[in-house]
Amino acid sequence: MKIGIFTALYADEPLEKVLKYVSSLGYEAVEIPAGIGSLHLNVDQVLSGGASSFKRMVESYGLTISALSDHAETQLVLGPLDSSTDDVFRGSPEEKVKFGIERAKKVAEAAAALDVPVVTGFVGSVNWGQWYVYPPKNEELFESQLKLFAERWGDIMDHYAAHGVKFAHEVHPQEVIYNSYTARRAIDLINKKEFGFNFDPSHLVWQGIDVVNFIHEFGDRIYHVHAKDVEVVKEAVSADGVLSTGPWNRRGRGVRFRVPGWGDVPWRRVITALVEVGYDYVLSYEHEDPVMSREDGCEKAIAFLKPLMIKKPLEKVWWRGKPWQFWPVAASEPPFFVARRHGRFAQHPKMLIRRVSP
């Protein structure tokens, strides 16, 4: 696995300045925001012949592009379609849906042109509040959202398949696909290998979901990973609960996102599980910590994650096929016995072990 970074945290800076900085810290890949207005990538320029020069520029800093992000625009495929998304696109609900679908497809084309295998984003939700089955009609309405999801995103995934690109939805509040149950529904409803997940443990931990269970269930559909932590704040959650609202940096929030290593995500378990399911791509650091500066986050994230990277999984059990002989050790003897092996000594608490030549 490689450690990458989502460059949206420096959306106000020129991309080359960002690439120079993050590469100097040891990051190996970048996830680049591709929405209209992004200072880091212009999709139209990429599709008008600029792909090769853009890719060379990124590679000149020793980096690869792990994904193109289109979170805000793909949200409009389902919604919300009210004034809350006017900053993304201003228009009627029908116009917003059309825009979201067109942009989702266009960013896939840009990813293909750049040889980037995945687009990260959101699937959206007409009304996420309908997850709660009160009023009772909400159960039926939420089910109708899932059917609409399958219809619109199934068509989009055909376009992705035609360009050899995958879409990685970030399982997240405000999305119709927001937990393990709805993630399974999404896979069953679409049933296309192009649709998968941008695994971000921070959105699962505060819901009480075991992130390792999620990895084991959806491992073959995890196409990208966000390295972001979350803290259920012990001194605040008893008063605020986990459905915190108000300013992002409000002291007293029951839940807040953190730099990896500063929250409740069990990173050793997460990385172990990712290796177990065969994920060997990028952990993309996303900075949303309300306590630390961007620079603190960038520096501390890679310092924490780098020692945890498993460079190569075990391919063969090294002791398999070795002939050994065992003798019980009397209870009165010391709690170990030394045995010679390959010119060295090993100890076993209950058995005398002797290596026997074939």
C-alpha cells in the first residue's frame, strides 16, 4: 500500500505548490478534486489533449494520481436538490440532476484519459432524513430512494464500464448509502463491478459499525481508502450525543474528525484487514481535523501511518514442511527448553523441540 493525500485541503493553492510540499513529506500519491472551479484540475483541458502533460507534471514530483474526486457534483445525481446545493449548481431540481449525471460521466472520461482507475464521490440522497422510519411513510419513501439510486447510478456505471473506470462511493451521512446495510443493498441493486466504495472508517466508527467487519464483507468492492480518523469525545458525547450539529470547530461536539492516530479508528486492525482482503492501493489522507492546522495534519498523518504500512504480505508459511520432533517437558523443569535450529537457539514453554535433518 501507498500513503497518499487528498489535495482538496489545499484547494486555495496552485497544484504544483501542493505537489512539491506533499512529496517532500513522503507522500506517494494524490487524490485530486475534479469539480468545476477546481484550481487543481480542469476536466475540459484534460479532455482537450492536456492529459499527458498533466500526468507528467504530477509524476515529476514522484507522485501518482490515485483518484479523481467529484464528491460535490455527483451528490446531485440524487440530491438534495434544494437551495442547500446551489453552491454546486444553481437550477431547477431537474437541471441539477442532469448536471450531476453529466459531470459524473465526464469526470470518468477524464480519469480514463489520465490512466486513473477510480473516481471517488457521493451518490446523493433525495432526503436523507427518511432513513428514520418516522413518520411511518418514511420506510416506503427511503425504499423508493434506493430504487431511484439503482436506476440513475446503474446507467452511469455503464458509462464507467465503457471507459474502464470504477466509481468509489464514500459511505457517509447525507447519502442514501450510508452504512453496512445500505452498502449491501447498493451492491445487490446495481450488481456491476464498476460500483464500489471509497472506504473511510471515520464515517463508520461513530455509528458503532465495526470497520473490520465492513472490510471483510466488502473487500472486493473497496477501490480506494480515505485515511481519516474520528473521535467520539468522551467529555462531550454524554451531553451532545453523536448526532452533533453547529459549527465544525465548536468545543463540546460529541463527535469530531481527527488526524489518523488521534481518534478512535483501530488503524492496525484496519490495515491488517485491508491486507487480508487483498487491497494493495492507496490510503489517501483527508484533513478535516478541527483542532490542527493543515500543516500539522499533513506531517502527523504520514508520521503515524508510515510505520504501519505492510510492505509485503506473507506469501508462504516459512516453517511449513520442516521436520520436527517434540518431547514433553516435566513440570518440575524450568518453563522453557532451548533447542538448536539453523545454528541458533529457540525456546518453547512446554515442549523440547529438536530439528531433525531430512
